[in-house]
Amino acid sequence: MSRYALHLIAGAVLSTFGGCSCDESPRTRQAGPQIEVRLLEPGGPVDEGTSLAHEAVLDFGVVKLGGATSRSLAIRNFGDADLTPEPPFLEKGAAFQLTTVLENCGEATEDSSRVPFGGCRLLVVEFHPEALGEATDVLVLRSDDKERPELKLRLTGRAAVGALEVCVASVVGSDQDEPLDQCSSADNKELTVNFGSLPFDGGSLERAVRLRNLGDVDLVVDGVATAAGDPVDFALEPAGYQSVLAPDESVFLTLVFKPSDVGERSGTITVSADDPASAPVRIHLTARGDATRLCMVPKSLDFGTIDMGTVSPAKQVLLRNCGTREIEITEAVLERDPDFRIVQPLVANRLRPGEGAPVGIVLEPTSIGAKIGRLKVSSTDPVAPVQLAVLTGNAVPPQVCRLEASSAILDFGSQVQGTQTLKPVTLHNAGSSPCTLGTASIDAAGQAVRFLIATMSPVTTLAPNGLLDVTIAYNPQDATGPDQGSFELPADDPTLPGGRFRVALRGTPTAQPQCTLVVTPPRSASGRMMNFGVVGLGERKTLLMTLENVGSKYCDLGAPRKGMLTESAFSFGTHSPPLPGRIDPGQTAVVEVVFQPRTESDFLSMVNNFSISTTDGTPSECSGLSGAGPGCKQVSMRGTGVTLAIDAVPRAVDFGVVTVGCNSADKTVTIYNIGGAAVTISGFELDPAASSFSIVSHAVTPITLQPGRSTPVVLRYRPRGPGLESANLVIAHSFSGGTTTVPLKGTGSTATHQRDAFSQNSVPKTDVLWVIDNSGSMYDKQRFLADNATEFINQANAMNTDYQVAVIATEWAGTNPPHQADSASAFPGTPINAGEFFGNPKIIKRTDTDPAAELSRNIRVGECCSDTAESGLEAAKAALSDPLISDLAKPNSQFVREDAKLAVIVLSDENDQGASQNVEYYVDFFQTLKGAKNTTLFAWHSIVGDAQGGCSSTVNGQSVQAASGGRYIEASTRTNGIFRSVCTSDWGRIANDIGLDAFAAKTQFFLTRTADPATLIVTVNGTTQTAGVDFDFDASANSIDFKPGHVPPAGAAITAEYETLCL
């Protein structure tokens, strides 16, 4: 397009804002050149237009400050000779500019400096004001027209801006006819609105808001936003409104209050526009969420260390009505450890707003060790009907000395005569009073020269919790044996026989070096046995075989081999070190054995076994096997594949690294009845019984668990020496006449100084599992959420999150063939199997071309299936457990990343219908995926019906109804997740709220060993952090928790250096 055409278009658009004062009559044609100036109509031909007289006023009208408009003039020659114009000019040249100067009007001429008879030249004047108000200038045109050699045009124009006025109705409601009693102005850009009170039940209040342009030109409204950091309780809808308002044009918006919590709420909404004199306008909002709410303070009580048989001082949990309505407390009871006792019960079970009632609790230990209990409070709080306060303490013996050893027996194994080997033993004062020590000695029954005290500190007093390291030497003089003796130390421990502490000493002298192995599981009269107990179909359970070389020569180990009849349910995991291989004296090899049943049956030990060849000189245990020579070890295996009705959480326990001679922190295994009938627990035992692991407490057996009930077992690890140790907790019960086995492991260390190194992810990492109800009433809810998938993904992108997102259905009762997605789905005909990822791609990642569109499609799973088998809890458990996570052909196996947060989000209009009646079972399971104490790394979020009575509303003209989602809300409460009503009208806000929580950076880092907080030094990128300012130390979780504003930045290097505690 030519410049001429562009100017004509510009003139056409803006011509209505001005004109001219022109009284020029047609001039009489004369001899010689004759000039005429015409104001062209926008888009009109050059031979028409209005003729302009000398001193005519050319008005450009009102122009927006910073904008521009133009006028096109034709310089015509009506004489009979060529006209020679001089270059035109402006006397000021500020607000007005010449943009086109004497261009040909279209005809071709050889001399462009002359205008032939009948010809014309184009002149374009642009008005571009840079200041408000009137602007003037004079355009001067000179030529060789003898009658009128100079012609002047007076240029005028005015610069203006739009003016924003925001008015808010004084009456609740969105009716545009409501009176608008509060309006902004250039002198008052701060408005205040008080909504009053609103029940916290999913409803909302609205106020009409009018935006009007009081100016003379267009006004650009470029933003309506909630100020950063304010609650999400307020919104101006439609969200993100932007527009251009013509002069005196108005638009009505709706101001909405929907409380996200109880009590006083406040926020600020800012309306921005391009007029700095009248914008931005801030609407300061206040309101109150009115609801029943119970606050429990504190959420945990630590009773510290207390002597067994005494009673601690009472501590209180305050139950306060922090809502705005009366609340009823229906239950306040203690659970788990019976050593906790309520001494100050509730005096009133109904509390008015602001009232509080304390519950007084004491710890009266009847046994030694860590104590973990909880106060369970049930109330009419609709959001958190059940709240828990964790109770902890540690019971020690009365004020006496109590000596313990890291190992009651030091077995030196085989040792070549005339050579010496050393073994350490650590003594620990586990009492609460100092131990007075005498002179240590060796009692070796005439073999004193064979066992010697090599090193021992010359101390006479061992303080409470103190350690004393002793090294014993074994130096056999001949090959006659075995040798036996004891290390003896007089002490004032009242429990010691004869007042002497003893550690048994054993050794076997040999003439030549030899390999000697101590194998776990140990050998009994019927051989070695691995009992996997009952295992759910498709689930994997791993038990360990350890081979420790206690001899004086290296041991060669072959690769483990399954017996010829061993069934495929048994397999091997990884071996450390890899086998076949060699282990030196003092080293231990570990063989992982896996049981994964696919059918409901008993897998018998008479046909299932494996063997491993060694150079141990003992007779072969592998009789009848080809190539089985001396030293061959054989282990029989048994287990039962079932559809589980009883389960233990966690399914394996790792105590980590613990100082030799010290106790670990206690760990709890909870046994759940997830079936439909009662199960009797008949006993708990450790296999092998003589190990470094112990059972601290459990319920008196036999105990009958009704469906949905549970019972805890508290375990402890006390390493006898350095290195890996393992054992199994075996739970005998009536289900399938079997047992449940929980593998235990821990690692002993003689080092007491620890340095842990962490790194903050270079970007936040989060794995998000959406669980979508696929029953027959979910079409509208799936569509509402799918329409707002962009909000969720945008939140992740805004926080620079490395995310993985997958979708499953709530359907968990499998069929054969499987259910298929119906026509309401984005993928009709796709099989729906419990826990399997739905849609395409199965895992959505940030690097995908359009992850928001992918999520929007995958969310639409359809409404194909049962209304009685909807369990988001059960389906999510299936998605995140065996067999799906161990099947490399399934995308589930690649989903949960070790260094990422895990968020599960359920969308449903029904309550959960899972197999277990106990929500805590599912919460326990999910939290073990990230570690039971890793509270910031897992959360369950719920978009479901309100807890009491469900909900109903109208969204976009459609009726939306949902039953109570109480079980889902309980899971959210227990994991610090978010609950939002499925009946909301603001689905974008739901996606935004949950996205904010799910995609935040890590703030909690867990130490590898039990730390002494007085010695803890934390650094971030080499800079020492201050406890209580930059971070807190959480003793119950053994973690460092960074405070808001002090979270390590992306990619930061974090160290924690400390001395370990000896418990």
C-alpha cells in the first residue's frame, strides 16, 4: 500500500474529530500559475475536497495524548503555466509535523519541483500531541503564484485522555439497577467495601461494580487483579477483564466474596487503566467468613525424657472455638500408646465462639523407650471433623546406672594360630544416673593369653547416655579350640549379677586361614527359611539374605540359583556386592530375594528354594543339587498370594545409620484390617529372634481387629557392630491362616560426627496425579475442570516447575474385559483399568508442545461406569503401588521421582467407596511413598462435595449437585492438602489455588542420622544459617525446615553438620 493511501486511510478514521474554517470562493482563472489548496475528504479523490482560504483554520479535533491524527491537503495548479511551490514549513513544528511533502498526486512528471497546469501535489499534516490541552501552529505555503505568493493555514487541536470512574453498589447483589453510592475520582482512588458476614458453606456474596470513561477519548482498562499476598476470598468477575471504553461508555462487573476460611477476611482489588490521573483505583475489601470451626493448639506435645514408673507434669491441648457459631465436641480420646493418660477431661462439649476448653494429659510410662500416642478430637467442624495432636516422650529407667553393650557376644570366628584380630564393643549408660566403673578384666578359663583388652579409656565414671569404646584382641596360641571367655567390668548397675557387666568372647583357632560365613536367615533343624507371609496379588516383597565373613580368609561366592521346581513368583533383586564375587574378612554380602504372586495360592517351601555356592568349609546344605560342593548354602522360601484383607504400613522399615551401642529412634508399623470381616492377631515376633532389632511395644495378643481398625507395633534398632543388619517382623493372624512379614534393616556405624549434603532442585519438581470420577453424573464437572486446565498448567509454568501430570479414573472394581470409556470421553473406547494412566500422552510433561491442551483432554475420562465402585483413594493406591509401579511396560513405573513432591488431586461428586473403612490406612500408605515424616512432600487435594450434606449450585446455567466427600476431605486434612467445593462457580480459582500449593519449592530436608540440635550447623551455598531465623530444627521428624523468605534458591548447595545423639 502506498504512503498516499495510508494517509488517506488515517484521515478517514480520524476525520470526525475536526474540520476547517473555510470561506474560499472559486478563484477567477488568470494567466500564469495559480495555486489552490483543498482539504481532502478521507478516502476521497484528489480532485475534490474543500478549498481553503488564506488564514483558514484547520481543526484536528480532540486526540488522545500520545496518539495521532492527520489531514491530507492537495496543492493544485489552476493557472495556465507551471506552478513552482517552495518547500512548505510550520512556524513551530512541535505538536504538528509534515509527514508527506509535495508528493505527486498520481500523475507522472519529468520535473517533480513544478506543478503543471491541472496537476497537484499531496501534503499531509500530522497532529501528535505530547502534552494535554490546546495546541496551535501555522502552515506556510509559498509559490510563484503572483496574485497569492504566500498562503497560511492556522492549525489547531486538543490533546485529552480518558478518565476512569469506578463505582460500587451499596447493596449486596449483582443487579445493575442497584444504587452506586461509592465512586472514585482523580482526588479519591481508594474505595472501601465491607461485605459483612457470609456462612462458610460454599456460598458467595456479590456487589455490582461499574467502570465508566468520563473522558473525551478512549480509555484502555488494562487490568483487574487481586493484589499479591491477599486471600483468595475476593474476585472481580469476569477474571482478568480488559477492554477499551469509548467516551461516556460504561461496563458492569461483579465483585464476589467467597470465604476460604473462617473469621475476618481482607483483600484489595486493583483496576488499572492508561490514565495516570484517575487510575489505578484500589478497592479495599473486608468481610467475615461465618462458620463452625475448631482450633487445636498445639498440634503436638513432647513430654521429654521421664523415668519409668513416674508421672510427668501435665501438659494441655487447648480446644478453642475459632469460628463464628457454636461448636459441639463429640469425642476427645487418646489412641495408640496406653502410657498417656487424660487427667483433665473436657468440662464442656459445647463451645461458643471464642471459648476454649483444655484437655490435660500426662505420661506415666510402664516400659522403657520412645512413646508415641495421639489425642483424637471429633467435632461438628465441617472442614476438619477429626483433628489429631501427636504425643511423644521417652521413658528411661529410674535414676540408676544401667549398662548396655553393642553386642552381648563377640564372635571372632576362625583365626589362624599365632595371628591376632581385633573387634570393638561399645558400652552405653542407658540409665539416668552416672555409672561407677571398676577395673576391667578378661575371664578366659585358663585361656587368658588368647583374649586381651587391646584398648580402653581409663575412666571410672560413665555419665548418663555416655559411650565407652573397648577393643578386644583374639590371639590363639594353637589350633585347639574352640576358645571362650568373657570381658568383665565391675559397675554399680543394680541389675548386674554379682555387680559385674559381661560380654561373652568366642573364637575358633585354625592351623590355616579359612573362610567362615555367618548367614541370615540362620539355619534351624529344618534348614534355612524365608517366610514372606501373605502378599497381595501383583505386589512385591523383598527379603534379604546376608553372608558375613567372620573368618581369616576371603570367601568366594557364586551367583544365587533357583531350584529346578521353584515357581516364577520368586526372583532375585540386586546383590551387593554383585555376585559371583569375593568378600574379604569382616565384609558382608547381601542377596535380595523377591516374592511377587500373581495367583491366589500357597507357595510351598518344599518346592521353592535357592542356593548359593561358597568356599566356606562347612558341609554342604545343598544335597541332591548338581555342582553342590562344601560350603553350599540353601534357603527354602514360602509365601501366600492373596487379595489382601490385612496389610502392614510401612511394608518395610529402614532404620538408616545408627551409632553402634546406641538406640535408633523408634519406628511404628501399623497393621490394618482392610477387609470386610474381623481378623485376629495372635502374635508378633522377630526372625531371627536374636538380632539387633527389638519390639518395644504392641497390643496384648490375641487381639481382634474389626474391619477398618488397626493396631501399632513399635520397633527399635540397636546395632551390635558396624555394617548392614537385617531381620523380619512376623505378624501371625487368622487371615488365610498365615502371617504378614515386614522386612527390617539398619546399618551400624562407629562414627559419631555426620555431614549431610543436599541440593535444592534447579527448578521445583512435582508429580501430580489427577483422580477423576468417571461415574454417570460427572460430565459437567469434568468439563468445568477441563476448561480451566490452562490455569493449572500456567501456575506450574509461572513457578518454573519441572512437572509430570497423569490422570486415572476412580473406578477400582476391575472387570474382564475391562470397562471402556464412553462417548462422553475425549478418548472413547479406551480401556479403564484400576490405577492405569488414562489419555494421551499417559504422562504430561512441561516439555510437551501444549501440555494444557493435553491435560484438558485427559481429564475428560467420560462417565462410563459404576456408581458403587468409585474410590479415588483405592485407585490412587493402585496407581502408585505394585504391580503397576514394578511393571516397566507401564508408565506408572516412571512416574514418582525420588526428588519431587507428590500431589494427588481427586474430582468427585460422591464419597469414597474404597475397600478399607479406615482413611488413615490410605494416608499412611501415601505418606510412606515420601517417608512418613516428610509432611511437605505429599498432599492429597479434594474437589468434592462439602463435608456435611454435600452441596448444590447453578454454574453457567447448569444445576450442579454432589454428595458429601467426607472421606476425601479427611485425607486432605490429614496431609495438609486443600479442599474446594465441587459446586463452585470459579473453577479457574480452584486450579490456581491447588497449583500454588502443588508447585512450590522444597522447604524440608531430612537428616540421615539422629542429630544433637546443639551441635547442628547448616549452610546454604557456603553461608551459615541461623536456627530460629532462617530455619527450624524439627526433632520429631529429624529435619531442617526453612522458613518463608529463607528457602534455599534453585540449585543451592545445602549442608548439615552435627554430632549424632545416642538414644
